Amino acid sequence: MELDAKIPAGPLETKWSQYKAQAKLVNPANRKKLPVIVVGTGLAGASAAASLAEQGYPVTSFCFQDSARRAHSVAAQGGVNAAKNYQNDGDSVYRMFYDTLKGGDFRAREANVYRLAECSLNLIDQAVAQGVPFAREYGGYLSNRSFGGVQVSRTFYARGQTGQQLLLGAYQALMRQVSLGKVTLYSRHEMLDLVVVEGKAKGIIARNLDSGIMERFAGEAVVIATGGFGKIYYLSTLAMGCNGSAIWRAHKRGALMACPSWTQIHPTSLPQSGDYQSKLTLMSESLRNDGRIWVPKLPDEQRTANDIPEQERDYYLERRYPSFGNLAPRDISSRAAKERIDAGFGVGAQRNAVYLDFSKAIKEQGKDKIKEKYGNLFSMYKKITADDAYAAPMKISPAAHFSMGGLWVDYELMTTIPGLFAIGEANFADHGANRLGANSLLQACVDGYFILPYTLANYLSGELKKEKITTDHPEFDRIEKEVIAQLAVLCEIKGTKTSDYFHKKLGKLLYDKCGLSRSAQGLTEAIEGIKVLRSEFYKDLIVPGTAGEINSELEKAGRVADYLEIAELMCHDALSREESCGAHFREEYQTTDGEALRDDENYCYVSAWEWKGKDNLPLLHPEHLKFEFIKLSVRSYS
Amino acid sequence: MKIHLKIWRQKDAKAKGKLVDYMLDQVDHHMSFLEMMDTLNEQLILKGEMPVEFDHDCREGICGTCGMMINGQAHGPVPGLTACQLHMREFEDGATIYVEPFRATAFPVKRDLKVDRSAFDRIIQAGGFITANTGQPAEANTLLITHKTAESAFDSAACIGCGACVATCKNSSAALFTSAKISHLAKIPQGEKEAAKRVLKMVSRMDEEGFGHCSNTEACEVECPQGISVLNIARMNWEYTKANLLKD
């Protein structure tokens, strides 16, 4: 299979406008004949569903949550990037493009990344028009702050709840379309399979989570916007319900998965405190604007943070990366934290954390200013830990956060199954091997508001004259039966261990062997370990109740069953890439000072994987990345 | 620590529910309340019983999914928290804790502690938005909004839609939820244009959904995990009266 990313020819600056000028359109009267299915109502899904409905396509939208407003975009704290250059500090579309590409360690497409930066300008206008209450200067102009991996202030924010406010903007736009009858919204519905007819995506099978009833939905295109699968590590910053099932089921129906092992481990989360723990709460990266990260210079330090004098503190990010300091990119900051923790300099009861210290900022700017900027984060910290971060440094630790990997898509955001699109975190596209802070909200919005509405029309125009597939088609029958049978298998094992037991074991295994650092030996062991765990899962799982009722445990079991397969692909992906790049750090490939050693000669490609059945190895299809406009360089932040 | 739980169990909307006793004897005081519930569920499943169904998702207080009455208080005894942020250190060893669903006519119980809050979505559908299509809106900085206005709009917009206000109100009123959205959008110039139409439609939908009236006890503000102020309700009433008076 030769992968064609369909990148338009011509100069970088005009590729997207050229594409839009030449893309096929569907006339307004015909749009209502072309129903579209959008799975997921986070920023990507809600913005896409609302935008497509505004254009006149009948949209059916799905979320597993009880309301579209609860998708996990809601939890993004720090902000959204845009190259507005309001601060007159040298920002531009090109600079943002370059920062993002470099941040991703040159493992993304130039054309995609440039388009992301270009569309960022419009997104802020869009969000303001919807009423998103971004932070403002006293005169009324929009305010900005800085994020990791960049030297300009291009991040727009709404206190520490930017994701919530952007999502509410998209949600309200979606609700408006629901009230107009243009979108039919099914909350508490989980997509359990994709229906492909004659090679094209034509519908989904979804389970009504409140009744257990299986339902069929047909459409001329299916858009997957179900977010990332970082919850595979069990302990993560994600919501409990976040999962990889929709993309995995699509993968098993023929859509390639790209770079699934590239997971961002976020540097500033709260450390684990016990085995019962269900998630790790994120503390926004924006805190690194004013917080300084350090560990004691002495291992096994027993004094409290405030008792350790200045000269006995190791500000290791400032030491190793002087020009970016505490704002080094996430992969680098997380790895540096792990290095110090593993070397025995960790702090806190479990010695698994580092300090994030605001004392200097409080001294310089005053407590009130710090409170205004980060008040909700400090109070969140206090709620969870009962500690006052104004008085003593926060204790933070790395945690699984964002999936750079996902369904492979071309420039049009279409997967390798015609008619199946993937947007937002669910796809692999713009972030390369590491995502810069405040680019995830951006990518989700840009995909949904500005890109998909153009590229989908280009595809749908070709479907207009084709015969319409309905849910009576035998493929719907066949696939629905398969899904029902899968659920029955899970319910009938009647073993002795819960889904959480398996999920926790898998998460630990994956975090140790396919997390912040990886090695050939560890990954090989992990693949074997996952197989053993998977076979134990199918022998000893217990799911109470039946498939015909509300059953949270059955929902979990289905997701864990998929995680047990995704995990194996992640390990194969990490094993096959014999270089270090971004979040993918192979212990065998590092410089003498412990920095990532990239191999552009042999690995300058996106690894797209094809499912070959459960008993066969996945097949790699490399998409070679061509850099026409920039020169690959060693990513240095020192 | 040991905990004695009395949890509301109800099979579905039509079934009759009751409080059921559960004892947990190895609760770590660092656990969150929901992690304590996870521990209970794990034990129930292994005993062959049905676990307690409860809503939860982000577990960091922002998605608004979790919600239960804990000892008669929405989200439990600590102000400004959602149930997922409540930790067991807030309870005494040996404590008895009553756990019940958010109760309101407009929030029918689905099972155990899970309730149907879709009425909130329908209130937003009635007008909780700005009519602005995706496309090419004006350059953001051509619209100046003072720091004070933006911060005030944010305070209203911070609502997470959990329903604690409704569950707390003796009239099951959704006035705090509805007014928060009305105020957010009425305070900023983008939303001002539709303010009159919006308030009339949203208030009327709120009534149709079976929520009660506000009688100004202000209990909702006390229990709101986001600290949404009752001044939003005053604003809603003012907008409502203004809209009715100026209606042609």
C-alpha cells in the first residue's frame, strides 16, 4: 500500500488557499441528501458537527457522556495558541509553524503544520464571536501568556479553564443546531463498530448505554472525533471514560494507525499517592511561566522544601536548558524529571515528585498577582493535597496525557478507508513526536471548524449520485451481530477479576516499558507480558449483570479488551523505530548527555500500521516525510 | 479507617429504591470519595453483586458529570468541591455516610445514583448561545471588552452544569444554572443583541422542564462547586422583566 498524503503542490503559504479554491463543493440543495455521522462531542466533534450542520448537511452526533458539554476537552487548562502577534514580540505564522514542527522533533508534515498555524488566527476571532471570555488587558484588548517550547507569548487563555470555555462555545453552537433540527444528538451512546460497505465508511453500530440496546446509523461519511487513548496507562490525566475503542474498531476495519506509541507524558501532574488511585490530576503547564522546578542536590533529602537553602537546590531545567529554562518542552521536562527521580532525588512521601516553586514569583510580583493568574490551580492543588502552594512548593510528577499517535489521515483528514475521517486528538497529524502546550485545543478546533468543512465536501461531492446505503444493508446485520457476540463473550467469562484489575496491570506494564523511555529488551518483554495478560483477561474477567441494561462494568470491559490490543501495537511501533525523537525515547539511542538521538536518514517517516488479524504481526507502511521548506536540525533547547 | 455507608439503590426510574448498608474497613484517608466508591464496587463485583452505578468522568472537578448527595449535601460537606474532589480525610473514622442521587422531578433517576440531567441541555438549546456561524468573524481585537467585564462574564460562564443547585433547592429550581448562562452572554457585547429573546426562551423552557421557581433562599450558591453567585439570578430576573416590558 503506497500512502498518499495528498499534499497540494506549490509554496507552503498558498497550499491551503489553493486547496480550498480547487476543492469540489456540494450545492446547498444537495447537502441535505448527504447525512454525516460525527462520533464524539469534544472540541473537534462539536465544532465539526456544528459547522457541517450550518452548511446544511444532516448531522447525527454521538457521545458516551450524558451531555455533549462533558467531553474531556473541558479539562484543558492553560490555553490555546494563535500567531496573532498581539504582543509584538516577533511572532508570525511561519514562526509558529517552525516552533510546532521543531517541538514535534520534525516528525510531522510541513503542509499540515503550516495550515494549523495559519488557521490559528481565525480561531481566536471565531471563539470571541461565540462569547468565549478570554483574559483581557485593562483597556479591553486580548491578553496572552507564554507556554513551553516557544519564546513568544502567543497563548490565549480563560483563567485556568480555557478548554472548558472553548468547549462551551462549541457545545453552544452545537445546541443551536440541535434546536434548529439540523443535528440529531445521541448522548450516552458509544460507537462499537464501523460499517464499511464496498470499501467505504457508511455507518456505525452504537450501544445505547442507558438501555443496552444496540442501534444502527447510516451516513455518507463517518467522522471520528473521540480523542486520545492515554487512559491506556490507567493512571493518566484523562477522564475515566476516555478510550481508544472507536479508533481501534475502525483500525480493525481497515484504517491504518499512525505512530500509536507516541504518547505525551505531561511533566506537571500531581504524583501518585496510593494503589487505589484512579487518575492523576494535571496542573497546567502555564504554571511553569512563574514556577521554578527543582529537586534537592542531596539524594534522600529529609528536610522540607522551605528548609533547604538556595545553594542546595538543583534547578535542573534551568541548569540543562538555560535558554528555555522552566519552559522547556514537555517531553524534555518530563524526561529530566524522571532522570532526577530515578537517580534518587525525588521528593514527597513516595519520592516520586519534584518541586514546582513559586516563592520567587510571589516575592517579585506579590501573592495577589499570582493568585489572579493561577488562583483556581492553587485552590485545586489544595483541594486534592490539602497543601498550600503559596506557602510551600507544589509537588509534581510526570503523567500520561496526550496521544500524538492515532488514525493515520491525509491532508484532507481522511483515513485509509474512504469516507472515514478522523479529527482532533483521534488522528495523527500535526504534532509529530511531541505536542507543544496549548496546541491541542487549537488542533481540535481547527480540524472541526475550518478544515473538515472543506475537505468533507470534496469527498461527499463524489457520493451524491451513488446509491444510498440504509441500515437494512446486510453489512449492518453482520457487524451488529459481531458486536453483540463480543459483548456476550465478555459477560460470559464469569471469572474472578474485574476490568480495573487488568487495566491497572496493563497500565503499569506499559508505563514501565513503553512510557517515558523504551528499550528493545523492555518492549519485547512487554509484548509477551501483554499477550499473557490478554489471555488471562479472556479466562478470568468478571462482568456483573447483562448487556441489556445500564452496565458501567461492561463498558469498561469493552474498552480494556481494546486496550489490550492497542498496547501491543504501541510496543511494536516503539520497537520498530530505532531512534529517539520527541516523546519516543529509546535508551539505545541517546547522546552522551542523555539527549534524544534522531536518525533522519533511516526514520524520517510516519509509521502507519495495518491490522492483519489477531494472530498476525501488524504490517508497517512508512509514509516518508519530505521537508521542502525547512532544514532538519538537531532540536536544541539549551 | 472504617466507614459505614448507606447508599440509595434503585434499579430503574420506575422501581422503588431504598437505602442499603455497606461497611468498608480499609479506607485510606488519602482516597478521594469516588475512589472509596470504586473500592466498594470492586468488593461488590467480586461477591457477585451489582456495583453501585454513579456518574463520574474527569475526576478533577470540571466536567460536571459526578454529583450525589453526601450526608444530605450536594457533593458533600466541603464548600467549593465536586464529589470527585472530596477526600476521605474530611470524614471521621467510623463515620456513617448517606449517599443519595441528586433528586428533582426534572432529574429522573436512571439507576442508583445516576440521574437524567438532559433537561439542562434542552435549556441551553432554547437560547443559551450566540447566533454566530463558523466562518470569517471580525478580527478579535476590533471588539474591546474591558478586563472587568471579561472577568465578570467568566465568573458566570464557569458553571459546570452538574445540577447541585437543583438538587439543593427546596423547589428544585434551575434558576442558578439558567441564569449563569443568561448572565454570561448578556454581559458581553457579542451576546447583548439576543439577550431579550434568549432570556424569554430559556426561562420558559426551564419552566416546561418541570423545574420549580426560585424563592431566594440562596442555598444553591452555598452548594455550587464553582461558587456561581445568586447575583446571576437577580440579573436574569432583571433581563426577564426588561425583555417583557420592551416586547412589542
